[in-house]
Amino acid sequence: MKVLFVASEAYPFARVGGLSDVAYSLPKALRKLGVDVRVMLPKYGQIPSEYMAQVKHIANFIVPVGWRNQYCGIEYVEFEGIPYYLLDNEYYFKRHQYYGYYDDGERFAYFSRAILESIYYLEDFKPDIIHCNDWHTGIVPVLLKAHYTESDVHRKIKTVFTIHNLKFQGVFPKIVLGDLLSLGDEYYAEDKLKYYDGISFMKGGIIYSDKVTTVSKTYAEEIKTPFYGEGLHGLLEGIGNKLVGIVNGIDYDFYNPETDKDIYINYDINSFDKKRQNKVMLQKDLKLEVGEDIPLIGLVSRLTSQKGIDLTLAVLEDILRTGVHFVVLGTGEKNYEDSFKYFAFKYPSQMAAVIDFSDSLAKKIYASSDMFLMPSLFEPCGISQQVAQRYGSLPIVRETGGLKDTVTPYNEYTGEGTGFSFTNYNAHDMLHVIEYALSIYKDKEKWNNIVRQTMEVDHSWNASAKEYLLLYESLLKG
């Protein structure tokens, strides 16, 4: 079985959000199951030079983008046994950032058409399945069925489209149909690409792909409702069994407290008491009051409304009054950044706010924290709570999407659980759960049992990769 996994970003070449981790980890897990999976992404100008030094040019060709004829080169490189194809066009991709340009519609229309054209030039690899991800490649299944039905190398290809975050849909003016995609006005219809007064690349992926997946089972159900469905809930409800929820995993090689070179002191499930030593060293680095018994709550996140930052800020002083340490790492909306910096200035011995992103510091926070806060308004999957559990930091989450699927709330009567949770999007409900978790923290025997249970849970890609394999097999049998 041959699968071409196409995405707008993939670690270690281009990394913005969780998609890049999935585009690296899932193919690696699938290859262990015997699938010949290869990753294709744009050749951005920011790709680190150590990887670019290894690339090999395979071919170059012309890509039709509406009335334009644009150059495309295919560069090949391997990383940790995974083959990557980088599609080269400096006009579209040699820029200072990955996204956020006025012509993003044109850039990813080009990328989607280039993916399909490149298949003519991949001599040793003709995919059975193209696995598309989010709006940036959502138009691939549309173009495949519109322009390649007469092509022998494309005719039998099946498509899978994964929704990582429905909020970002790639909505562009109607003119894009002919001007960029070479599609007729018949595609401007409610049962095709029309989305209000424009067209949606995301909607195209949902309608024209052979299977649609989301990144958790709960999110697959949530997006069928008006609150979570971003205007597509009716469509998603109507596609029935075509929509499947498969929870994301995390890479157990990359996130491993036993071998992680970024944390202060390594540990495993039999020595997680060393988290206290990590905590003390983080306290010193961040100039907090030093004390291994002071509970530490970590928050590593994009600072946006989706992530429940407004809830956190609404009761942050109440949280700090309990005597905890609170450490924030992330960037995002300026009002949130400024608020965290203000509280860190006001409570310098208890709180640190690092308005930046650093994998190394993030891992130190996972390894040092006792609790990890994720009060998201919505969360398709989320990997931070899984990483926190891997490092023995108990998540405190709102019961939504992948947070609900991956965190079992502690039951004081049975002793079972892998974290703490609350249901309503309410700051005082969250505060109550934090206070409850702190009351359990005082009983070291109970707390250590929960930490041990949490670290025993398998959040690797093993199970999820097997689900994807079954999904692929069902498409090829059909």
C-alpha cells in the first residue's frame, strides 16, 4: 500500500502547530506497519539549512494555476526513515512566514495542483491513497475528480481528508473557481464549494474526498452541532459514516522523560519523584520562590480565545491565592500576552510568563509541573495534555473534543483517573476543579497513584495508526 501524505507543514522542516507533529509522527507509525507512506509539503524558505544540504532534485515541470503556468521543482530528502518531497516555487514559498498572506488562496491552490501534477514524475512511487490535511490541501480531492479522470496514474487514487481544526476553512471569493482552480461556475453551488458568498477549500475536501476523519471521536460528534460546526454542521451530519474520528497520538521517541535531553533530570514511571528536582531547577531558572512541595501549574499554549485563556485570566488571582506557582509559555493575542506579563510582574515569586515558544522550555515545564491547565473552548484533539501525562503532570481540562477522549477524570471513590476535568465553560467551575486537585495533591499517596496511572496510559501513535491502516484498507477494497 502506497500513501502520499500531503500537508502544509511537517516537522522538522516547517512547524507552526499540531499539524506538523502529526505529519511527522503518523507517517512514521504507519511505516512501522508496512505502509509505504511519503510526505509532501511546500519547500519553504525557512527550512533549516542542515536539511536542505541533503536534498536531491528529482524533476521540474509546469503547474497550471488557472491561466498561469508556474514552475515546480520536486526535491527529495529522508528524515528518520521517512521520505519527504518538497515542492519548490520561490515566488509562493520563499517568504518570511508560512501563512497569513493576501494570496494564500493562490499559494495553496498552486500547491494542491502541484501535488497532483507531481505524481507523473514520481517514477518509483504511484500512490494508492492521497491523505490530505486541513484546508490547505482540501481542494486536492476536488481537482483530482475534476481534471484527472482520464489519467491512468490518477484514476484509481482514493482520498482521505483530515480536519484538524474546522475553524480555519480557507474561504475565498467566487472568482477563485476559474481564476485559480480552472473550475466552472457549476461548482458555485451549495452541494459543491459554495460557502455563503465565497467558496471553501475545507468544504471541498469534505464533499469530494472518499473518507473524512477528525482528530478525536468526540470532536467528530461535536462538529455536527451548530456551536462547533462553523457553518458546516449540516453537511457533516449528512455524510454519515463517511466521517470517522481517530484520536491523535504523540511521538514517544520525541516525548520521553527517560531520555529527553531538554529536561533537567531524566526519570521514568519508577522514578517520577525526580520531577521535584526538575521543579526546583525550573523555579531557580524562572526566579520563583524555591520549594519542591509548592504545587506548580503549567500552561503551554497559543494564547487565543480558543484555548480558554479568558477563563484563566478571570480567576488567575484566585488561583495564585491558593499558594501555587503558575508558569505560562506561549504567544498569541496581545491582550492575553500583556495580561500574563502584568500578573507575572505583580506576583514575581509565584508566577512566570514567557511570551515566546521554545520546545526546550516547554518540555522543562511538562517535566517540572504537577498539574497542566487546558481549559479550551474547543479542542479538536490537543497533544499538550497527552504530553503532560507522559511526563506525569496531571491535566486539568474542560471536557471537549480530544481532551474528553484522552483525560479520565479522577474518581476519589475508585481511585481511577488520569487527570481532572470540568464540563461548563465557566471560570469558577475551572477554579473549583483546580482547588479540588490541590486538595488531592496534599495526600501524596493518592497523588502518586494518579501520576503512576497517568504515566501508564499509552498515548503513542500505535493504536491510532492501526485505525488509519484499517481505514485505508477499506477504501482500497471498496
